[in-house]
Amino acid sequence: MGIGAPELLIVLLALVQFVALVVAIIVLVDVTKRSDAAWQAIGQSKTVWIVLPIVLLVACGIGSLIASIVYLTSVKPKLVVTGY
């Protein structure tokens, strides 16, 4: 017996949730190691970027994945440039 569409969808959703969890952990580690001065320098809230991936992970895995990708591609580079 082969894998049907419902089983494939469940596996795909579980994989997305797992990837979202791993990426959210990476983001949380990176956010917490940055100084408050760096966050102030770029005008962002450290608290928001700690809470957002966690809440979205519980509410919707894909939302957390999207927020984490946004952090890694647009917020983190600004933090790196500040040199903190």
C-alpha cells in the first residue's frame, strides 16, 4: 500500500512544524545574545522578537517560520552592522 494524500499532508505539515521549531530556536538564541543597545540602535524591540516566534509557533507553525525568516533576513543584518 502506498502513501495517500492525507498521510502525505500530515507528514508535510509535521516537517514544516519541525523546521519552524528549529529555526525559531536559532532566532531565539541569536536575539537573546544581542545587547539592548544594539536593539535601540536599530529601533527594534528585543522583547517582540523573543515573543513573536514563540507565540506564532504555538498558534501556527508556518507563521513562526515566516517571522523567523523575516528576522534572519532583515533584522539580524541591521544588528550585525551596528557592531554590538
